[in-house]
Amino acid sequence: MSAARPPPLAGVTVVDLSQIYNGPYATFLLAQAGANVIKVEPLTGEHLRRRSAVGGAALPFAMLNANKSPVTLNLKSERGRELLLQMAMRADVLVENFAPGVMDRLGLGWEQLRAANPRLIYASSSGFGSSGPNRDFPAMDLTVQAMSGVMSVTGFEDRPPVKAGPALCDFFAGTHLYGAITTALYEREKTKTGRRVEVSMQEAVYPSLASNLGLYFSSGGKVPLRTGNRHGGLAESPYNVYPTADGWIAILCAGEEQWRALTRVMGRPELAQDPRFVELATRVKHLDEVDAAVTAFTRTQGKGRLFEILAGAHIPCAPVRDLEEVVNDVHLHQRGFLQWIDHPVLGRIVVPNSPLRFMDTPLTPHVPSKKLGADNRNVYGEWLGLPPEVISELEKQGVISGMEQ
């Protein structure tokens, strides 16, 4: 058995100015990979922390801000901007997802920080990027779903477009931002020089439209773009969510052997020889008939038992599960991705680890998200080297705050 190795980003220090989902997910992945992430928030806390006063926003904050060291800093004050510059001089990475131009107006943009620390990786993410005619459009996941085409292909042909349930654009961008940062860190090992990297939410989500774009171009743009639960390119059959006696089940056949196996499970092996269904091209031409045949079988079965039967026959399928089933998923808990913790503020909750696994390195132990400004004295005192009396004076001046919430 191999000896345990340290996490790959051990020793990397990240100054994290990001907020809500996009940037914080990138820095969560960095923290789970071993980086020391210092979360810099305004004196009243970042937007997602403040949302905690309304309903269920506290859990997303706890999910995305584990294993980070939170500090407060007033960037509207000259002394606050000086402190951030000092932090950037000591850091390896700085991450922000403000609107383009905000950091430049503060005098803390790429050019200023690069001059202070040529080894710094400066990472930013925004809805549409730092250039182009749309750069200054306000961007949230909902608006980027609308602008990017995601909303237009979600839902059913005869109904209005709807947003995708998850915050796809935020998290796709956060994942890409993590990739850009680690790529730049790799380059810096060779060149000893940092660089600026950025990710646009719209650009990060565009490749996920691949199937829908295939349908669009193959039809000359005339085919309706919303395909419901069918394949986005209408290029697979069967491929749908089918009713069962007690819920729903997703089934698809990616090849002829899987289709033949499905017909045998259905007790309808003759369908595999039916000229309408004998190969993929003919099945796609007869989508409604295929779905009707599959539905006639699935609606007589319980979704759990049907899943066992189909999976046993190597047919891609899955029961449609609700969130209670997902957060209690035995598989995810046994792998250590999900775990129950006793959060100091939220109580007993389920939190995720990173999806990234580094073999021979144990999963990073979960340190619950902390109260606002909890690490002010550790970061400004021990890391930045400010004496206690200076920290106290900064608190009195409103440059930092020991506020907890």
C-alpha cells in the first residue's frame, strides 16, 4: 500500500474575494485540494452569507465555504486597499468575480497587483468576460441561462422555455475557473511568472449545448429546440423519462445490444426485428411509437425493482429521485463525498467534499464554514504580521471588523 501523499496544492495561498456560487466553488475546490484559502468579505459579509437571513441560503454558504479562513476588509477605505495589496504580495493566487472593471477602479486590478507580485495568478470570472459588447451586462445564473441558450432548449416543445433547475452557469464557470488557475500554477512552476486568467459564465456553459446544436445545424434551424426529456439532438431512441407505478425512471439505449436487451426485459423481443425499430435511424423516425411501447411496460413496474432489472441487463437507466433520496445516497456517503456534520450554526447537515480525487491522498477533512471575520487576527496578525495594537486600531477605524454572524 502506497504511503499517503500530501494534497497537491499544499503550500499554495489563495486570497478569495469572490461571492455567491461561481468564484466560491472554484476556491472551494482549491481548498479541498490543499490550498490555504483566505476568504475576504466586506464588513457586513458577502452576498450569500447575507442571504442566510432568508430561507435556505445558509446551507449553500456552508457547502461552498468549508476549509476557508474568513476575514473582513473594507475595500472602500484607503487602508483596506493597502492591506489587500499586502496580502496579494504574499499570495500565490487572487480570485474575484466582481463586475469587470471594479478592481481597476479600486486601484487593485491586474496591472497594479502584477507589479507588486509578478508571481501572482490573478483569476476572475464574470457573466460575459472582460471584453466584448456584453461585458457590462449584469449577470446571474438565471440571466446567463437566458442569454446562453440553455433556457431555450429546456422544457417541452409546446410550452414556454424554463430555466434548468440547478445553477448550471455558476458552477460550470467555477469548475472552469479552477482549471484555469491550476493550469496557470503549473505554468508558473516552469516560468516563475504569474498571469491573469478569466472565465466567462456564458462561454463555460456553451459546450454543454452540443446535442442541441447538432439538431439545430442538421435541421437548418427549423426543428423545435425544446425536446423535453428526449435527447437534445433527437439522435437517440429510446431516450426519455418514463412513468412507473410509483414514480419515474430514465432509460436510454446507446447501442443496438442495449435496445435488444430492453425488448427482452419488456417481454417484447419481436420489437427488435420490427422494421420501424430495427436500427437507430428508424427508431428515431418513430420516437412516439418507441416511447409508447416502453411506457406500456414501465408503468406496470415499481421504479426501484425496475431499476434493478434494467441495470442487471446493462441497460442505462436510473430512477428519478428526490432530494431526500439524494442526500441520503448510500453510495455517495460510502465514498466519502457526502457526509453528515454537526455545523456550529446550522446543526446537523449533509455537506459535499470535492468531486476531484487525488489517489494516495486522503480526502481533505471537512472544516465547517466559520462566522464572519473569524480569522481576522490569525490572518492579519500571524500571516500578515500586524501587531495586536494595529489590528485593534483597524477595527476602530472600520477597516476590518470582528463582527460575527
